[in-house]
Amino acid sequence: MRVFNDLDEIRALVGEKLGTSEWLTVEQSHIDLFADATGDHQWIHVDADRAAEGPFGTTIAHGFLTLSLLPVLAASTYHIEKKRMGINYGLNKVRFTAPVPVGSRVRASAELVAAEDTKDGGVQLATAFVVELEGSERPAVVAEWLVRYYV
């Protein structure tokens, strides 16, 4: 994990890779809990028997579940020491480029795309994440995540 002392230190790195997270295994329990939380119980995610006969041969994670792993993946990629809080501001350019079969491992690499001052005294970072799927040539997700930090 890469550690930055403060926002000035990280904002100087626009255009550079910030790091790569640890691997995370996507378990059926993650998929089931996400299905319960969102109401998306499509068989391809939660019915192992039916999914075994489907196009992927097993259940797959929801695309939005894989996207929602960004906070935990980012937390093992980089950390900013001197900040009071970070606020999720949104996403740009999100694509789900490969399915994530149950039991797969994912990790994310992060590149700082932009750093801008906000009107309320914060700093907004735009970070491009590529969620890699172990053993796949294609990533599972690519997204640009906007987070506002305050000191």
C-alpha cells in the first residue's frame, strides 16, 4: 500500500499510477448479500444449479457488486494520512467488461487522473480504477471514481 502524508503530496501525482490492491475473493455469500440488499435475485447470480447450465457455468457477481468493491480495493491500494474525511462524489466512464464468476479473485489498480480544488475547501480526486480478474485478459470493471477529501 502506498501512503501519502497529505492531499498536496497526492495531488502532485496526476497522471501517475497510485498502486495496486491486494487480491479479494468474491464468494457466493457476497453475491447473496448483495442480492438481498438490492433486490436483484436474478438466477445467474443466486441459483447455482440453474447457473451451472447457463452461459458461464456458475453464478457470477452482479456488475454493481464488483463496482461496489472499489472502496475495499482502494483501501489496500493507497492511503492519505492528513485528511478529516472523504466523500463519494460519483463515477465517470463505468464499464463492466467481463463477468466475475463466484470464487474468482479481483484486484484494482489506480491511476490519479485529476485533482481539483472544490468551492467548499476540499480537493476532488478523479481516480481511474481497473478491476483485474485473475486469469482473464479483460478486466472486470473500469471506472473513474470521484472522491472529495477535506482536511
